[in-house]
Amino acid sequence: MTTQVIDWWAIAPPLCLVAAAITALLVDAFAPRGSRALPCAISLVGVLAALLASAALSSHSRATFCLPASGIEQPVNCSWVIDDVTLAWWLIILVSTGLIGMLLQPSVHRGELPGGELYFLLLSSATGALCLAAARDLITLLVALETLSLPSFALVGLRRRNRRGAEAALKFFIVSVVATAFTLLGISMVYGATGSVAAGRIATSVATGAAVEPVIAVGMVLTLVGFGFKVAVVPFQVWVPDTYVGAPIGVAAYLSVVSKAAGLAGLVIVLVRFFSPYVDLWSPMVAVAAALTMTLGNLAALRQSHVVRLLAWSSVAQAGYLLVPLAAGGSEADIGAMQAYALMYAIVNVSAFAVVGAVSAWGAVTVDDFRGLVRTRPWLGLALTFALLCLAGLPPGIVGLVAKVAIFRSAVEGELTWLAVVLAINVALGLVYYLRFVAALLTPAPVRAAVAEPPASGQPGGQREPHGAELFVVIVTFIAAAVLSIFPGPLFFVLP
Amino acid sequence: MISASSFGGLEFLVAGPAVGAALLPLLRDSRRVTQAAIGLASAVLAVSIWMWVDVVSADGAYVWQSNASWIAALDVHWRLGVDDLSAPLVVLTALLTWCCLVALLKRAPDCGGTSALVGLILVIEAGSIGTFVALDLVLFFVLFEVVLIPMWFVIAAWGDPHDEPGRRRAASRFLVVTVTGSALMLVAFLLLRSELGTFDLAALTERARVIESDRQILIAVLLMVGFGAKIPMWPLHFWLPDAHSKAPTVGSVLLAGVLLKLGTYGLLRFWYDVVPVGALEVAPYLGALGVVGIVYGALACLAQPDLKRLIAYSSVGHMGFVALAISTMTPQGLAAANFANVAHGVITALLFFVVGAVKDRVGDSGFGVIGRGLYARSPHLAAVLAVAAVASLGLPGLAGFWGEMLTMLAAYSPHPDLPQTTYLVFMVLAGLGVVLTTVYFVVAVRKVCQGVPASDAVTDVEADEWVAWLPLVALTVLLGLAPMVMLWSADVVAALPVTP
Amino acid sequence: MPLLFPLVLSALLFGIGTYVVMARRHAVLVLMGVELMLNAVNLNLVAFDAWWHDALDSGQVLALFVIAIAAAEIGLGLAIVLLVFRTHQHINVDAMRELADRDGGQRADQEASKHTDRGAGSSPDRVAVTPP
Amino acid sequence: MTLVEVLFLLLGAMALGSAVLVAVSANLVHCALWLVVTLGALAGCYLLLAAEFVAWVQVLIYLGAVVVLLLFALMLTRAPTGAVPDLTSSNRFLAAFTAAAASGLLIVSFAAGFGGTRIEIGSGDIGSAGALGSTLFGAWVLGFEVLSVLLLAALIGAIVLSRRQERD
Amino acid sequence: MTLGIVLLPVIGAVVAMLAGHRRERIAPLAGVVTTAASLGAALVIGFGHWGDAAASALGPYEISTGGTPILVGLRVDQLSASMLVLATAVALLVQVYSVSYLRGDPRYPTYTALVCLFTAAMSLVVVSDDLFVLLVGWEVMGVCSYFLISHHWELEPAREGAVKAFVMTRLGDIGFLFGIFVIGEAAGTYQISGVITAAEAGSITSGEATISTLLLLCGVVGKSAQFPLHSWLPDAMPGPTPISALIHAATMVAAGVYLVARLLPVYVLSDVAMAVLSGIAVITMLGSALMALAADDLKRVLAWSTVSQLAYMFAALSLAGYGAAILHLLSHGAFKALLFLAAGSVIHAVGTQRLGQMGGLRAALPITFTTMTIGFAALAGVPPLVGFFSKDAVLGVAYEQAMHGEYAVRGWLVLVAGLLGAALTAAYSTRAWLLVFLGPRRGSTAEPSDGADNGRIVAAEPHESPWLMLGPLVLLAIPCLVGSWAVLRPGFLGIEADPLHLPVALISLGLALGAIAATVFAWWQLGAADPAVRLGKFRQVLAGEFHYDALVERVILRPSRFSALAVAANESSIVEPYVQGADTATQWSARLLRWLHDGNLQRYVTTVVLGAVALAVVIGLAQ
């Protein structure tokens, strides 16, 4: 029995997260009453440690957990590979998880959510996301996907005795499990057609045509269903509005950023690492899916006045934009453009959810309740305006604009001019509802005191000032987006 | 004399107003903010005039160039440079901004704070000057869009006080159409990038011949539609009248004087140099749309009950002339388009100032509300309105005439590959447009200025308004009597890369 | 033994599993449907592993992992079902419409968010499952 | 037709029959019990396919743990033991069509792909626990580790969701 | 020097405009002084040029336009010298006349400034050597006439007349512009001297010549109020009378004749253009003479008479009778200005323009009577006066062509029309003369009648105008008398034309005297009533000016107004499709999305499964 040589440095980041998760859980269970900030602190330490570890890895690409070269599989296949692409995904996942961890601290502080379990679930889900980004064979990919999903079901339903939280959790759970079942079916067909689960071997058998013809194609598509579900591509975006509205705001942010990024990483790995010879088969499919997703997301968001549902549909539309580089053939430059857009999207989306979370704690639900926020809460108002303009891709939000230019570039260079034109139209469509929200933020509240205006009487569980952690997240993301607007260079560090 | 490019003349022109916009609101008192802004605008105007002097002596080459890498990954560089095509527009922008700020000195806008409005105007100035001097495609696109949000905000927040939903709808319609246009323009730029491998405009021109023709046609069409939404060209013009009638005076002036020029400048800059073969195929359609715009705009003005909307439609007509000039694809056409562009900017800005002044005094710009006999009630205001109207209808001896005359002359003898007879028809229709323009302006002057004076008194032009308007009146007369000031010298024309 | 036997069996089982998931109103039955689908996949994997005589037994290992994942899912799924039962008093999958997108969901969200803070017991005892 | 094939067909028929009953039965508990029969039949199929360890794991976990959990769930949600009239919603026709489409798709692709192939189960490669254990911890230890995190997370999630009283 | 002529009035205009409101004296002074100075300069240039035929030019300054460059330059020769003198002289007299005519008018400074600007523009047209600079002067004249016609903009007819005048001339000017393009591209330069040398050198083909001359003719017809675009001149009469005298008699309307004369070498190249020109001339000559016969307003009679006399000049030009045309132009300029100014003093006295309310003013206005009689006599072509000789020169040219010229047909046509016109001219001038000065005093002067250009209430009894008005009348009467002596001397002002053509002269004199006698007899027989009664029902048609305006209204104005309303209406409907399109798209999508996301979990799962299966089928088939 040959044991695999394990490169411990390569798996250090996920280990840090798991360790932090477990310590957070234990500390919360046994620590004295009232110290609710501890789990958040521990999770932050864990994330920072993971970031440092992955930074150390950035010098050269490593591969570990390699399958033995014996037997018929000749090329050495390692199922855990750290390269630039993986590190970029890790950066996005870890930064977002850290910020979202802080975002959830106020509701823990208010006692709505159990601190220890929350951070444990959050970090274990993040671990799943990290493993997904580094996985290079179907088994690890599947297990990582499940590790990402299961804790998020629990996170959605975490609010005690909340009718809508329970309903959201159930819907999210059942639709996700069905999607995972389809993925499993796909994986079994791929395994059946190629005889192996490792990336290298599948790619060679597909290239040489050894794969059993119809089964491999159907298997490929079905494998993508699970990841498409996570990214909320067109046929699989049904769960998004209900889950985001039912879940706590922080968890909705988590789903819209980290689980979407992990889904994208999965898509990239499956399509580019496993099935690169079938590129002229799947790239039109992904292009059509991208076009449909962005158009549907924008059209649905046009009619929304409920803030969280609007952000939900906006994240569906942004998923459409994120798929464009993949549709263009998934070359190195395209993946870089996608990751740049993903990083911008992560920062800006977390900022938007942070502000919306802080204000909806005072009972603000619809866009009108946010009227005049720039006057009543300047920092929150400005951050949300800047975030929305970045999502819309309009100049004050130059980082959004530059990221969109990168997306446009990969579409045009991928000979997808029609997709570029659809993208152009969607930019205008998206502009309408972002603009309506920004207009509401900027114009002073009408006669009746807007909900954003902190009412004198205490709203249950609503102290008027945003919690320290929330304010910190808002400021950090706002400054990061502003700096990146002036010097967009670092956004593209992943691009070769 | 130290060469201006060393100390970053263009950087000052672009960054100066932007930084000013950020710092000025800190001065609290709105009067001091406006005064500081006027100081800054005067500095920008002075530097831009100095730049123009350099450009005129440089005979067609790029002047004050500067180049720094901005986004290495996307190969986007902070490339600035100015030549005969962009210099007059930069000076025009600087002048109009200066006039707007002077106009804002005494009379605060009826809704919304003044210091915020001043800041936004400076940002619009920075964005538009930046667009005129940008030599990198993506930088052009980014700065092209920098102007949009401030203008949207100016219209939505400071617009017509009586009709709040109306001005918000007008502002949003303006923004959505323009953003769609600019997005299509970006697609065209990226197609160029994928064909020629660089965003640098100067490099593109030499290599323009490499792109094969059907790809050039696609790029030309995308550019036409993209900039057409901004010019505005006929089918995409529906946002202009609302935007103008709902915008504050200052907003209308900048919208007509500067923003429309971004569209025509774009076409002038990218059609001739970059996709000549494609442009030749698409030129007749651009010419046709331009001519339809001229006649359509003129007819629409005939039946307009509102003076400000009438001026807006006249802009559609005048920009139709510029589009026709561009579509002739000859050096004469290019010179005509450039001159008509600047002339329209000066005259329509003056018209909007005057009409805005009337609207501020009377409350609304409808003919019924203004009443008759303005000559009696406020002689100087009516006189300036009459002079501006006469200049706008293209009276020889004033700026409007040369642009339109040279356009028709260019249409008379367009590029040899273009269908001669169609362009003759365009020329005749343009002539008809001129007559119709004369009719509606003269009728408008008759309705407003002449007739038995209405009862309510209208205060005459005040000192600060004179200061804001006189440069424009002087420029109109100067350009009319001495067009050679703006027309290009023979060797600049020779340097134009128009295919013989 | 022809490879098609297990494959056809797994295909049919998968079909039945999807039918149960889509047609059954009761949440626990839906979970059973999911179990059926996962078992179909396991059969597939084992059949392919047998056919390929895989030295690394990837098929069977994956089958084991799928079984473990299924167990974990069922555990969590039933916890969620209990949570729903405790808050809604019924677990009819197609009867839960509070999060629906009603014209911007203004009205529904206001009364729904007020509703949740008063704890579980308030909604009318609407048990879809009437005793025999 | 070899003995193995006959046995396989028998077990297959049994599994399918019980699966259909799970789908249509009006009594909740009967559904659970028919599920047990299906899973048992499948365990038999695994044995025929020389995946002995997987079969026993199947019996142990599925029959032992999962179905028991389902029964507990039925009990906790106070499901009636008798027949329940409207267990199948109006969506059943569309569901039937979709299910048929799905299985049709699979069958067509399998038939096209693996038309005439046959499985020869030699003596050497019985999926014994020892062989499977060595490959599991030899090649797939990464999957195993991540699975452990998964199970722990699922455990904690289940606990936190179903906790009854307010702890603090 | 030539530049001085153009700039001096402009300076006057600026001074009048700026300082005019401050002190009441400055504006009239500025106007008169600067115009007098430019008259002096014109005389100096004139004497310099009338001697020899050489032309002095101010160097061309090149403006590059990408194509053929524009060479801006000034050039003075005999023709332009004489025109300069005529224009500046009449302008000076008008300025002086206006000082008293518009005494106390609040808008006097702007009036003076515009008259000065007009004088500058006229002199620019006459001296410019480039077609575009000529166009600039041409249109500035048009704008000045527009502003001056609507001087009393409180009155409805003044406003309407101004708009009509400006639009019609502008319509002609567009044709003029296109004509410049054609001839410029054909000759390779926009310089007039260049064009003429190219024409003489034969480098312009007859086709190009025809097109360009016809297009230029549009502008000329517009500016000189010939047949198709003639109806604006009578409607311009509500403007102040001095303006009618200056612009609508002597200078602006004559600019058209000047241009055709200047470009005669090009016109000669194309017979078609010449035929068209003579056709227009003949129609306008007779039509307007008839309408003058029936007009009830004194100034409208004079306006129609101007149109008719201009037709005479064009008729001469259409037969290449360059000298005769210029001669008639100069003499007409003199006596028509005299007639208008005299009419002004009559109106000033009685406060109305309508002939029906005048009569018996011989005693009250002795000096006006004598000068106006000289004017009418010159107009009618009574021998001793200059009008007879200049008209006779035109008829002489026609007679020459008819007898042994190569354009025999056109010669005969012009000759016959000319003679008939001479008779009609004599008739309507005597009618007007009789109705104004002889017979009983009709209508009381007390109530202010409509249409009076200054609308002021005039004193009860008509009395002679002040000397400031009578002076110019007398000064203008002199050339009418003395002019005939100067015209007879050969080489007068460098124009060679034989003014005395005995056979034709006798016939035209006979016809004129016959017409005068007939009119007097009819007037006497009807008991000092309007001799036009004799025309019977035909009078009604003529008074309605052949209902030409109604025709224009139905053919041009109504369709354009209709299309304007259609455009404005569909303007809002242009926006609708975009807005509707957006709304229906969002409605339709909202309904679909709401159905898809109505919260029913089963529908969610079905969507997911169907989506997955559909994708798999598509890809499976695609493979």
C-alpha cells in the first residue's frame, strides 16, 4: 500500500480554518457567559492565518496528494494543485469570509444568532470552498462541494424560530440536494465513460476520443448542474430570491459572494481542466447561459422594490457577467479577467450587503425606506452609493467600469461580438434599477420620516447606531474600492 | 518658454477641475465656493488658450503629449495629447464652464445647494476636457462616462422645480440612452484592439489599413450608433428635448455646448483615421440620418409651444449638419464639421443662457407664459435673443453660416467613392432645412419679442449676465467675420489621413 | 452480465426518485426521493467500477463517500424539516409561499417580518395533513 | 443467461417494484418500509457486482441509520399512520413527464454508449474490505479528510437547528 | 479707401447703438456724418474711375476651406463706382429725411444704426470681388430690411411683412448659394474677376453656365422681387417710408440687377438663362404695372411700379443691353427715391397711406406737389426728364435685337411688352398724381387711419413738411431734370448706350401721352373719382393681386404647417415605442418571473430538473 507524500504547506490554509472553526466552537461552548465577541475574533485570526499561509505559497505552484503512477494511469495526477488561479480564488474566498464574519457579529451581539455554531459553520463552509478551488479530481471536487453546501443550509436556517428562515432553508436544501444528485449522476457517467476520476486522465481520454461518446457529453453537462446551481446560472437560479430574503443578511452576502466564487472555481476546473478538448461544444452553451442569466437577472430586478430581493437579482445578473470570460473559451487571460471581476464583485457586494444589513436592522425593507440615507448616515449612504455605481459600472465606481472593460475585452477577443452587444444592453438595463436606488439614497426623505431615519422610539432590537464591526467592514470595503478605482492595477494581479 | 508638456499642462486641464470639485465644497459659504471655482475655471481657460496657441503653431501634429501606464494588465495607458481637432473643443469647454460659473455667481438655482452644483460642473468640465485630450481608447471611454453621472444628477436634482418626476425621468432617459451608446462604442474599441493589438490612437491610424473590410464595417456601424446616441442622430434623439427642457440653465448650456460635442468629436476622431474603408460604406446612411435630422428638427421646431424645447430641436438640426459634413469623408467635410461643431457650441450656449434667463424671470419658457413684446419690456434681453436667433439660423457674417455653408459645399463634392447624386439630394434637403430654420426662428422672435407688450414687467439683463454672455456674442461675431481663426490652415488639412 | 442491466436499473430508479421529489407534497417523502436518486447513482458507480476493473477502485470509494454524504444530508435535512414543522406546523412543500415575489413583496414582507418576531405559535393551526 | 444475470434481474425487479410503491403509496410509513425493501435489493445487486464492502456499508448505513432517521422524522412531525389522501400534489403530471424524460435520456445515452459490453467479474477483484481500505487510505485520503469535516459540520448544523430551548 | 466706404457706416452704426440712448442728439448726428463721409469717399473713387476703365483692387486674402480656397478681396470698377455713389447719396438723403420724419421716435438709435449697417452692406456687395463676401453683404442687407420693416413691431402688418420679406429672400438666397457652389467649382475660383475671365476664356461649359446662372437667378429674383417671389415687396410697405425709399426702391432691390450685370459674361454663355430672364421680366413688367393701376394704397402703387421698372432693367440685361440697364437703374434710383420721399411727406401731412382719403393737396403742399410731379413725370417717361431717355435706351436695345440682332424673337417680345408697359406706367402714375393732388379733399384728417406707418395723430389741417424733409426732395428732383442732359453726353459715367432711338422714342412717347390723356379724361368724366373704376370687374382681380398670396398659402404654407404638426405629434409618438417597448418587456418578464418564482418549491425543483435534462439533451444531440 503506497502512502501519498503530503505537502503540509499546501494544505495549511484549509487546516487553519478548520482549527479556528473548532476552537471557536469549543470556546463558545465552555467560555463564561457574555463573551460573545470571542468566536468572531477567533474566526478572524483563523482567516488571517490562512491568508498568510496562502501568501507564503504564492512563490511557485505546488501539487500534492498525487495518485500513484502505477497501473494504466501513466501521467502523475495530483488531486490537490495550488497555482495562480487557485490562489486567486483563495484570496477572494478568504477576504470575503473574513469580512462577512465581522458582518455577522452584530446579530450575534444582539443574540439573534448563536455565535459559536455560526462561526464554526461559516469557517467549515469556507474550508469546503478552499478545497473546491484546489481540487483536481472528481471525488475531491464532489466532497468539497458538499462541504461548502451543507453548512450553508444550516446557516440559512440559523435564526431561532423564524418562519421565513425555516422556509428559506428548506427550499434551499431541497433544490440544492436535487442539483447535487444530478452532479453525482454526471460524475458517475464521466467516470463510466473515461474510467478515471483524475483531471489529467479524463482530459487525455477525452482528447484521444477514448471516452464513450454520448455518455461523456451528457455526463459533462450534468456535472455542471451542481456548480451552475451554486453560481445561480439561468435554469438553476430559482432559489436565489427566496433564500436571500429568508436568510440573515450576512448569510445572504456569504451565499452571493463566497459560494458563488467557489461555484465559479468549480466550473472553471471542470470545463477548462477536465473538458478543454470539448471547448467548441461547451463555450456556446455557457455563452447562451450567460446572456440569459444577465438578462433575466436585470429584468427581474427592474420591478423590485424590496432591497434584499433587488440585491439578490442583481447578484444573479452579475453571475451572468462573470460567466462571459468562461464563454469566451476560458484561456489564461479570460480566467484572469473573470477573477478580477470576481474580486471587484466580492468587495463591492460585501459593502452593499453590509450597509443594507445595518440599515434593515432598523426595519427598512423597501427602496423608499432608504430615502435620504446620505444625509442621515453619510458614511453608510456614500458607501452604498459608491457600491451600487461600481456594480452598475459607472465612473465614480471606476473599478466596476474597468472590470467590465476586461469582461468586454474577453468577450470581443473570444469572437463573441453578439454577446458583447447583449452585455452592452444589459449594462443599460442594470443601470435603470441601480440608478433608482441611488436616486432614492440621494434625495431627501419625503414628509413622513423615512425608516432609514432612526425613529425616536426604540425599534425592537434596533439601537440606532451601526455596530462597530459593521461600520469597520463598510469603511474597509469603501476604501478598498476607492483605491482600486484610482489604481486598478492590483485588481489584475492574477492576470499574467 | 518652458514647454507646457513638461510641466503636464494637460494633466492640469483634466485633474485641476476634478480636484477643485473635491476640495471646494469644504469652503462652506456657497458664494466663496463659486468665486474660487471661477478662479479655477479662469486658470483652466488661460492654460487651454496657451495650449491652442501651441497647437496652431504645430500644424497638425499632437502637442503636449504625455504617456504613463495606468492598467498594465489591460494594456491601458494614461495617454494624453491634443491636436487641431480637439484643441478648439477644449477651449470651448473651458469657456462655457467659465460662463456657467459666472452665471451662477449671483442667482442661486431654485432647488438644491449651489456649492454642490458648482462641484458637479467642475467634474463635468474635467471629464469632457479629459475625453477631448485622451489618446487611449479605454481612457477615452472611461472619461466619456465620467461626465454622465454628474450631468444626470444636475438634471435630476437642479432641474425644473415644478415637475420633479418629469425631470427625473428625463435625466434617467438621457443616461440610459447614452450609456447604451457608450457600451456599444466600447465593443467597437475592443474590436479594434483585437484587430490591431493596441489601444493607442496614434498607433492605430498607421495600421488602420490592416483590418479587412467587413470587420471595419461592423466597427464603423457600432461607432455610428454609439456616438449617434450622443450627437444625437435622428432616431436616437428622443431624449434631448426632455433633457433640455427639464435641465437648469447651466445644465442645458453644458449639455448643448459640451456633451453633444463629445459625440461628434468621437465620430470625427475615429471614423476618418481608424476605419476609413468601413466608414466609406456606412457614410451615406450617416448622411441620410443627418439630413433627416436637419429637416425633422426644423419641422418639429415649427410646431413647438415651448421656447426651450425649440432650441433643443434646433440643436438636433444643427448636429444633423455636422453629421452630414462628417459623412462626406473629404478634408473639406472634416473642416466643415469641426467649424460647425464649435459654432453650434457657442451660439446654442448663448441661446440657452438667454432662454434660461427668460425662464428664470417669467417662471416657464412656454410662449404663452412669456407673453409678447419683449422688445419693450426688456430691450437688451430681447436684442441678445434676436442676435442669437439670427446667428443660429445661419446668417452670413455670423458664426452659424460658415459651418452650414462649408457642409453644403462639401456635400456638393463628396468623396469620389460616395454616390454623387445622393449627396446632391442631401445638399438640397439641407438647404431646405436652412430655410425652415429661418422660418421657425423668425416666427419665434415674432411671437416673443414683437407684438403688443404684455403687462408683467421683465427685469432687463444684469451685470453678471452681461459678463457671462458677452464673450459668447463676441465669439459669434468674430467667427462670423473672420472664420480663418477656426478653419485649419492648408498644411493641417494636407496632414489629414483621409484616403484620397 | 451485460453492463446495461445495472445502468438501466439505475436510470429507472433515478427517474422514480425525481418523480417522488417533484410530485410528493410531504417533505420527508421528498427526502426519500432524494435517497432513491443517490442510490441510483451508487449503483451506476459500482457497475462502472466493476466493468473498468479499476485498480484504484475509484468507483467504489466514491460510492462509499456518496453514502456518507447522503447520511449527513439526511441528518441535516430532517433537522431543517423539524425546524419548518415547529414554525409552520405543516411540512407541505408547495404550501409555503411567504417568500414569494408579490409585486415587489412590499405588503407580504412587512406583515411577514412583524409576524416572525412574535414567535412560532401564532399562525392558525393549519395542518394540511388531516387525521383519518 | 447465467445465474448472476437471473439473480440480478430478480433483485432489479424487486427494487423497481418497491421504488414505484414508495412513489405512489398513500401511507407514509408504508413508503418508508418500501424504501427499506428497495435499499436491501440494491445491496444485493452490489454483492452480485463484486462490491462486497459497499454492500455491507449500504446495509449498515442506509437500512440501519437513514431509514430509521426517516421513521423518527415521521414520528416527530406527527405524521398519521393511516392513509393520507392528498400526498401527491397537482404537479404530478409535469413531474411524471420530467422523470420519464430524465430516465429516457439516461437509458438512450447508456444504450448508445455501452450497447454490447459485458461485465466479466474475475475471482481476483472481489471488493473486499481490506482491498478497498488500502486504496481508500492509499489514494483517496484527501477525500476522506474533507469528508470528516463535512460530517462534523453536518452534525453541528443538525444540532443547532433542532435545539429546543433558549440556552442564553 | 474702398475699405473705408464699408467701415465708416459700421462705425456710425456702433456709435449710434451705444451712445444713442444716452443723449438724444448723438444718434442722428452719427448717422448723417458717417454716411456723408462715405458719400465723399465714393465720389472721390467715382471720379477716379469714371475716367479710365482700369479697376483698383484690394489684395485677395486666402481662407483655406480644405477644398478650393476663398480669396477675400475688394475691387472697384466703373459699375461699382456709380452704384456706390447712388447708394451712399440716397442713404445720406434718407438719413437727413428721417431725422425729422421719425422725430421723437424712442427707437431712433437702433433705426439709424440699422440704416448705417445697411449702407455698409450695400457698399460691401457692390465692391466685393468674392462671391461669398458678396453673399455676406447680400444677406446682411436682407436682415437689415427685416429689422427695419418691423420697426413699428406693435403693428400686425409690419410684423407679417417683415417675416414674409425675410423668408422669401432667404429662400432665394439658398438658390443663390447653390449657384455660387456650381459656378465656383466650374470656374475653379470664387473670385468674381476669376469667374469672368474663366467665362470669357470659355473654360465654363454651357451646361454648367446654365445651371449656375439659373440658380443665381433664384437669389436675384428673390432679392429684386421679380415674378415668382415678388409678393413680399408690397407687403414691406408698412415699414417707415424712408426705408421704403432707400431699401425697396434704390439700393437693395437694385443689387439683383447689379449682380446680373456684373456676371453678364456668364449669362451670355447660356441662351436658356437669357430666355428665362426675359420671360420673367416680361411677366413681371406687365403684371405689376396692371396691379399698380388698381392699388388703393399710395406706397403699394409705388412698390408695384418699382417691380415693373426693375423688370425693364432685367429685360435689357436679357438682351445683353448692359449700358441701357445700368442707365435705367441709376435714373430709376433717383426718381423712385424722390417719389417715395415725397409720398412720405404726403403721408406725414395727411396721416394715411390710402389714396381714397387724399385729394386736393396741391394747395396745401406746394413744394411736395412740384417735386412729386417731376417724379411722376420722370416715371411716366415724359421727354425732358431722365426717365424718358433711360426707358428709351432699354426699348432701343430691344428694337436693335428685334430688327437685326440674333435674339430676334426675344427682341420683339421685349419691345412689345416695353411699349405696352410704358403706356400702363404713364396711366398709373397719372392716376396716382390726380388722386393725390387734384380733385376735392376726401376724408377728414382727424381720425388716425390704419396702415399709417407712424400711426401718429396728425394735425387737423394738412400742412407742408419741415425743410429737413423738403430739402432731400428738391435735391433728388435736380438729377431727374438735369440727368437727361448728362445721359445724352457719350461715355457718361463710362456707360456707352445710345439713349435716343428716334423711331422707338416717338412710338413710346405717343403711347404714354395717349395713356395720360385717357386717364385724365376718365378722371374728369367720373367727376374726380378713381379712374380705376373704368377697369370694371377686372379691377377687383387686380386689387387682389391675382390672389397670388392665396395660391402660395394653399400650395406651400398649409402643407408645411400640416407636416410640422404631424412631426410634433409623432415626436411624442417616437418616444412611445421606446417607452412602451420597455414597459411591455418589463411587464411581460415580471409576469413570467412571478409565475416562475411564486414560492412553490415543487415548481422550483421541476424547473431545475427540466433545465438540466434540456441542457443534456441539447448537448447530447449536438455532439
